[in-house]
Amino acid sequence: MKLTHRQETYVQSLLDLYRELNGPIHYSVLAKRIGVSPFTAYGLLRLLEKKGLVISQYHLNSGKLVVGRSVASDY
């Protein structure tokens, strides 16, 4: 599971956010933190999920389905 330097930087930002928020992180929150579009952040999270670094969690929030991602424990 090889990551580019840029991906490693994003993973570190994701870890920092996870510690700050103490829970799942929506891709739009990550996008704001790392300065990319929500679409780019979503794609990054999907890639990290395929590499086994994050897992998807789906939550109901006020009756709406909300996608969140949390950091997997083995990174």
C-alpha cells in the first residue's frame, strides 16, 4: 500500500481532523481543511478506503442519510 507524498499529507490532515472531532469526518469537512473541492476529497477518501486506510460509516442525521468516514486503526 504505497501512498504518494500528497496522499500522505492528506492522511495526516484526516488523522488530525479525526482527533479534533473525535468521530467520523464528512468529505466536505476534509475538503475545507485541505483546500480542495468536495469532489476531490470524496475521491481521495474512496481511494484510501480501497487501500484499507479508512472505512465508510453511514449515519442518519435529522432523518437524512449522511456519509462519514473515520480513520482505520491500522494506519
